[in-house]
Amino acid sequence: MTITLAHYVVLSALLFAIGIIGILTRRNAIGILMSLELLFNAAAINMVAFSKYLTPSEIYGDIFTIFIIAIAAAESVLGLAIILAMFRKRETVNADEMNIMKY
């Protein structure tokens, strides 16, 4: 059995769906960030798969994937820094209780 483009697209769609469900149902801010990383990984899988099957001699999909990974790493570092700062102020990581910008 060979792995086709459809297999990659289905895997990517499942990861994307799990990420969306995780973002919508999680209360913990760290869990929301982890679900957001699943969304980025689903996009990266799609980029590499379509690059491999549509233009195998070009590396454009691979370059976009490297950018996605770099942006995801920066997003997770920044997100964790914000969550840590809010935890120090409010002593909670629940997204429902983080209303620090309200007066």
C-alpha cells in the first residue's frame, strides 16, 4: 500500500479538527496553546504533502513549512511568557478567569 496525497490530507484534517476542538473546549491557557500548535502542525503537513505531490522538484512547500515551524516556536515562547506573567499576577492559568484588562 502506498501513501497518497489523500492520506496526508486526511491526517492534516484530523489534526486540524482536534486542534479546533481543543481551542474551543479547553479552559487552561496552556492547553489552548498546545491546541494551537496542532493547527500549525496540520498546516505544515499540508504544505509538505502538496509540495511533494504537485511539484516534487521544487522546495517551496518545505520553505513555507520551515517558516511555519519558526513562527510556531516564537508564538509558543511569547504565549508562555504572557501566561507566566498573568499567573504571577492572578495565580491562575484558566482562560475564563484571566480578565486582567478589564477595569
